Amino acid sequence: MDFLDYSFMQRALLSGFAIGIVCPLMGMFLVLRRLSMIGDALAHVSMAGIATGLILGLNPTITALISTMTASLLIDLLRKTYSKFAEIAIAIIMAGGLGIGIILITIGGSNTANVMSYLFGSIIAISPFDLFIILIISLIILTFMIVFYNKLFFIAFDEEAARLNGIPVNFINILFMLLTAMTVAVSIKVTGILLISALMTIPVATSIQIARSFKQTSFFSILFALLSVFFGLISSFYFNWPPGGTIIVISLLILIVVLFVKKLSRF
């Protein structure tokens, strides 16, 4: 346990456990609503926000928050505009965010030289301020999930019926999109831009294979995500691997093991 002697590892584990809880919780409802790619789109948009922060000398986590939250509102607006082709809204925002991000990184020159740490995650890049932001936003997200859990469940399975039953669907959808954006923005330091959506979906995909109820799916999704984060960060510390990639590979290995064991149990 000598890795706990390092303050940056303590921050990495605390922030990792926080996102290991909120990512699969948000991802579970995204998967149910067939919006899994929203996490990927917002992560690409965050590149523009991070580049802006690096160029202006601002905290990249804050500028990433602003960019992803703005993008989430645009996705919600475009989904209503293209009601019969809702997925096109995600593609439009992802392409636009990626294009702007690439331009800003090029313009930034030496100011954006360390952007690679944001692409793949970096355990030493998590500052005390970043940890504070991650914990506060995680608490906000958990509070939202507890308060609106039943309504989110209803909306996920039948949005029109939820609306007819007096649930403020539009208001909850906007809040959910904003909190998804916040989840993406604060998770980047640990998992990286290119891999954040995987942590929101793979643990959910794994838990679906063994869970027998929605609550069990929630529990196992969080459990698998926390295991992936813990062993991913420890492996990245000892082997000098990028934490984002290591976390996701371990998450995939857990999925493969679950699928294999489930298949064996049928014989």
C-alpha cells in the first residue's frame, strides 16, 4: 500500500472512486434511453473547453464544464428539432466540438502542449482544486439521482406516459443533460477525453448480464466501475501506464469474465 504515501495517488483514488460511482449511474439511464454516445460527444466537446482554458491560463476543468454544459443544452435543443432523427444531434455536436478543439489546440501552440494528458488521463494532473470540484459535483449528481430516481426510471422506459402522468419531463431532461455534461467534464482528468464514455457504458453492459432488477443493475454497475478504477489506477502507478486506458481495459476484462462465466453456467 505504499502508493498511498503519495498525495497525488490519494487524490487520484478519491476522485476515481467519485467518478466510479456517478459515471455508471448516469450511464445506466443513458443506455436505457439509447443515448450512450452522448458521453462520447460531450467528451469531444470538452477538448475545446480544455484548449480554451490552457490558452487563457484558466483552470481547464472549469472551462471544460462550461463547454460541455453548453453542448448538452444544444444537443437537447437539436434533439427536439430533429425529433425523428434524434441521434443526428449527437453527431453534429461531436463533430463541431472536435473541430473547434483541434483548431484551438493548433492555435495555442506551446500553451496546449500538455493536452495529451487530458486525452488519455493523468493521475498526477489532479490538483487539490480539481479534487474539490469533482467531489462537489459528484455530491450534486448523487443528490439529483436520489431525488429524481423514480421519475428518471419512468422517463427512461416511457417518456410520453411520464409526461401524461404530470412528470415535468422537459425540466428533468435538461437537468439530466447538464449533469451528464458535468460528469464528463470532471472525469476527464482520470479517464481522459477519448475514454470517458466507456466508463459510463461498459460497467452497465456488464451488470446487465447478471442483474435481475433495475436496482441490482445500479449496484453492480457501480461495483464494476469502482473495481476498474481501483485496479486501473494502481496498475498505472506501478507500470507507468496511462490511467484512462488501463481503467477501460480492466473494465473490458471484467465484462469478458462475466460473459465467459455466464456462458459456462448454461452448460
